[in-house]
Amino acid sequence: MPARHKSRQRALQVLFLCDQRNGSVEDAIAEFYNTLGTEEDDPQPLPSDEFMEALARGTSRRTKELDERIAAKASNWRIDRMPAVDRNILRLAVYEIQATPTPPAVVIDEALELAREFSGDESVAFINGVLDAVRRDFS
């Protein structure tokens, strides 16, 4: 599995934790490294993941702006009514499209892969539609 995809998975975990606990991104990152970032067969903590941390912090800082952009493209869906995983995949992807040099097509493909891993088929189609609409704003 490519390193960047793993970093996006980790960022999604951090953002989901922030969302569910309504806590700070710094606390969620620390919790990730202290608990979520270890494996049963290898209890050593993960080394620092700078890409994951940058994605999580940037997304967290811009949540309000990201939610407004997502809501504008998600017909008939309020952000707070979306499944938490989908909401955070969208936030993460929209942030990455806006704020990083990663090509939007790559970001969308990665977001769809996260949706396939952590959500359902309907979510994949929904996320694809919203992100494609967002991407057109940046073309």
C-alpha cells in the first residue's frame, strides 16, 4: 500500500476521532500515536507521519470553510446529517484539492478508495459526485 494512501487513512482516523469527540486535532493526533497507531503484533508506536499530520491539521483548521463548500455541492444533504466517515472523507479530500499540489484526480481516486474501505457503495457514488463538482470549481 503506498505511503501516501496510508497517511490519508491515518488522517481520516484522526479527523473521525476529532469529529466524534468534538476535540482538538492535536489531542486526536496524540491519541492516534498512543493507541490507534500501534499494531497488536508490533506494539512499537509508529514514527511521525508528517503528511498525515499536515492533512489532519489543515483540514481541522478549515472545517467551517470546507463544510460550506461541501454543502454547496451536496444537494439536499446537510453536513451534520451525513455519515461521519463520509463527512470526514469529503473534508479531507476538499482540503487536499484546495491546499496541496496533489492533482485533483489523484485526490478523488484516493477519497473513493477510502470510501470503499470504510463506507458503503452508496457513499462511494455520493462522494464521487460531490468531489467532482468541487474539482470543477478549481479547473
